Amino acid sequence: MTKESEIIEDKKNSGPVSEWLSQNGFENISLSEDHLGIEVIKVNPTNLLPIVEALKNDGFNYLQCQGGYDEGPGLDIVCFYNLIEMNEFKQDISPREVRLKVFLSRNGDLTVPSVYSLFRGADWQERETFDMYGVNFKGHPHPKRLLMPEDWKGWPLRKDYIQPDFYELQDAY
């Protein structure tokens, strides 16, 4: 399959949010739907903040979850964002939902822009992703560890993490 036919095939399988983003000049790649049938879109770190802002202005006004995961040793670290439209609820109609994913090379720059300026609820969620996977959120107002001690070495939820033999607690007095 040629690169052009892959792009055409990708556009055929793209969902309504991906198509809307493309029509409005936002570069994105439509991925297959998740297990619940919700549209999943891959975005570049540099495009994340403008895309999230555009989606918020289009009605996706609730950040349900921000998190991360490790695809495996030597593979990418992924940040994900679950956005929901929370304006109107009708009994037989579910709200619109979309999942954004940013794939980061574990050996490259693990920096993405913080969405804290758009969704205050991202505060602790981004701090947890930093604490467990080492993703830096540029523009976050409190970029420090949340779950682990400040002097902890490494990122405990990475699949290539080697647990230290011991951790010496500092005097808390």
C-alpha cells in the first residue's frame, strides 16, 4: 500500500471529530475506535493545546481524564485525554466523547503543553503522569511530584523501571 492510499484509507475511517479538526486546519491522525466505540485521535505535542482549545470551543467542555501509559520497553510513552461534551443530556442520546493521544519517544523529548489553562482539573492528573512516567507538562503551575517523595529517582510505572533495593526515608522532623 502506498503512502497516498494509506492517507485515503485513513480518511475513510476517520470519525466526525477527526474530520472536523482536519476541515479546520488541525493536523491529526484518526486511530481505530476504542473498545467502547469512542473515537480516538493521534495528535502531535505541538498541536495539542490548539486542538484541545478548539474542541473545548466546539462543546467538549469537560476533561474526564488525563493520564499516561507505557507501551513497553523501548516503545513510546503515551499521554491521553478523554474529553466529553457536558451541555445537554437527553435520555436516549449519549454525550459526544473523544480520546486524544500524544505519542512520545521515551528516548526523545518527553514534553507536552499543559492543558491546565483550559481545564483546571488537569492539575493533579498531569502531576501524576509526570510522577509515574516522567512526562513534563510545559506551562503547568506546580510541576513537582505528587505521589512519590521529591527525591525519588526514576518513573515507577515505566515498564523498564528497575526498583531500587531500598529507599532511605529522611527524618520528617
